[in-house]
Amino acid sequence: MAHFVAGRHARNLAGETDFPTLARVIADARAIVVGNTGAAHVAAAVGTPTVSIFPPTIPAVRFRPWMVEHALLGEQDIACGGCRARLCPRGDHACVATLGVDAVIDALDSFARVAVPA
């Protein structure tokens, strides 16, 4: 299965759209990579597979993308999970600090309908 290449199959639109445009872009995307934000929930609402960089400050079982193919990246079982803090209480973001591009690409590649030709 071919995988995504930065700049070739992906585009960063952070801060470049209004909400209706963002919703259309997400609906038209083969997949989306986002944090645990509103965009992840929009993707779930329109059925777009979602890779969520998901620090476990809130329980994934309640707040992960729902009823859509998704992958959660981040150490969900870390001791400080569930802290609900807006700022990392440890100061090191250990739950997501070791995530790399390869983990994101692997998650995207796991979505069968997302595969693109090389």
C-alpha cells in the first residue's frame, strides 16, 4: 500500500478557513490528521477517517471520534491520564512527545480507502 508524502498528498490549512469551508474540506478529504479538537468531531460527523493526536487528559472512550474509522495516537494509559488539565501537569507532554511522522503515516495507511498510488 502506498503511503502519503508530505506536500504531495497532504495540505496544512490551519488558520486558513472559515467554518463552512473547513467542514467542506474535511468532508472532501480521504482522511484527516488532527488533535482532539472540533475538527475531529466534524470529521466524524461527515464520515472522514480520522487520525487523532489524542492526549488522554479526557477519556478517549467518551471523546474519541465516534462512528467513523479512526486511530488514536498518544499513550492512553499514562499515569496522569484523565487529569483534564489544559496545560500538561508534568510539563513534558509525555503522552504524545514520542509520536513521530511514521506513526501518523502508519495510521493513515491503516485506512484501506485512504491508500493512494505512489
